[in-house]
Amino acid sequence: MNDKAIRAALDHHWAASAAGDLLAEHAIYHDDAICEYPQSGEVIHGRRNLQALRGHHPGKPSGFTVRRITGEGAVWVTEYMIHYEGKQAYTVSIMTFRDGKVVHETQYFSDPFDAPDWRAEWVERTRDGEPLR
């Protein structure tokens, strides 16, 4: 699978995820895919377990905002925000592909925080985590 096809598959994956379409969202994964959540120390084995876990989430996301997708070959990174019950979680997904499907994903989650005033003269502030264009 070439980079253009992987990017299209990722776009479809994130759109399906945002729409709550569990079948389409998980079509990108190999049956034996592994997904890691390093911050909680969890490893999910297999597409079916990953789909079941996400399908039973008590606070299902109300939306996603993809900030950036970058990659080539087998490794692709998506930066995005998940909107949960009025809160946002900044998220990074690192996916490794084999034969056009994800075989490994690692996801990192972070809560937003207020920028300290002492840095103001050296930074530009964005709105709601929007990427710079």
C-alpha cells in the first residue's frame, strides 16, 4: 500500500471514529493488532478487543479535531483532540502498518493547561489548540 492509500485510510478511520461508526473505524486494523496506552499501562490485543473496549466507553467522545497527520512508509502519526463530555484531550496516535493495515498503535493522552504569563513575550498563542498554518 502506498503513502497516498494509507493517508486515505487514515482519513477514513478518523472520520468514522468521529462519527461513532465502530465497524468502519476498526477496519483499518489487522485482526492481531496491538494497541498500547502507556500512560495507563494497558495493552489491548486484537482488533476485536480494541473495538469492544471503545464500544463500551462510558463517556463516548462527542467529536474529534485532527490537527495533523504525517508519515511515510510503515509509520504514521496523527495529532488530534478528543472532545469528551465538555472536556478536551490532546492525543497522539502512532500507527505502524503492515500489508495496508495497522499492526501496532500507541496512543498518548494529555489534558490542556493554561500557558504561564512569564512566557508571553516569546510565544504565540493559538485558539483551542489549532495548528499553525
